[in-house]
Amino acid sequence: MPTPTKPTKRSVADIKAHLLRPATTSHFEVDIPVPTDPNFRTKLGVQKEKLQLMCDSAVLPGSNLATMDINNDRTGVTEKHVHRRVFDDRINLSFYVDAGNYLPIRFFESWIEFATNGRFVGSGDNSRELIDPTYYYRMQYPDAYIANQGLRVRKFEKDYDSVLEYEFVRSFPISISSMPVSYDASSLLKCTVSFSYIRYVVLPSSSAGQVGSYNPFQQSQFN
């Protein structure tokens, strides 16, 4: 019969080395992708760096393992075996809204409008068709509005040393939350967007590199 082990003695130096440098929640950045369809990129022409800096909150994603019970391998023993990895169905990103052009709202509304690809019977391309009672939607093919790669959440610390980077596969905005406005005391207007994706990948440290030398804003515009 196994004997219990004694507790491990820890020195003050061990406590300082392992417990006195916790990660904080306020150091992160995001990369926002765009679909590869050239029509969307031509229509948008938005500044990438400005949009990404407006993201004030994100969520590090989670997943779980779906299991099945095995009851007949060993008498009296129930085991669980994994048959699938289940990812969260969406990630929420919140953006500050600028007073000049309402950039996050216009960007994500344009992306969703592009995915729905509305048409008006018997007319050309006119924005006033949207308010006509006979207007209808015809969805784009998924590959047109889905970004295969590019949506990333990068967690780092204030010394820019440790990097934890998540990349989301085949993402697109699935919803824009309502944004209440009122005559009460003013507060910052925020736009919260939910992205759908099929899975995420935690990139190895060698791929993420050091934040100090990694420049996610090499392009000033989507082009």
C-alpha cells in the first residue's frame, strides 16, 4: 500500500520567484482581419492600426473535451474517453467608438452587410434600395466574407517579454450588440462585436516572438 508523502518545504526565495509576478489583464492587443474578397477591401479602405487600438476588451478563449462513458472494460469502473474537442462558439471584442467617423460601427456594419449581399429586384446598386419594402437578402458564399486567418488576441506583460498569442481560424462577425444612447450623464460609446470561428490555435513562443520586435501594424490600411 502506498505511503503518503511529506509536504514540500518552500523558501522565501521560491515564493518570490514563482508567486510575486502574476499576469495582469490590462496588457493585450488584437489583430483584426478582413475577408480576402477584393470587393470588400476596395469598399472599406479603413485604417487598420486605428481600429485595433480602439479595442478596449477581449476574451482569451476556452474549450472543453466532449467525452463518452466506457462502462464495460473493467468491472465496477466507469472511464471517460475523449471523442471531440469543443471550442467556444464565439469571441466578444469591445471597441471604443471615435467621434469623427464612428469607425468600429461602420467597419463591422459594412462587413455584415457584405456577408448578406442584399439585392433589390429590377434595380441597380443603390443604397436607398435598403429601405424599400421589397428589398431582400441573398447571402454571399462563405469564403467571400470569412477571414481564414488573421484574427489574433495577443497577451503580454508590461515588460514586453512574455507573449501568449491566440489565432482564430475562419472568423467573421456574427453579431453587433445594441448600443444604448440617452440624455443622462454622458459616457463612452462602445461597440461590442461577437466573432464566430471554427477553432483557435495557441501559437508557440517562437512564432509569436517578442512584442518589442513584432510589428502587427505593418500596413496602415486594408488594401
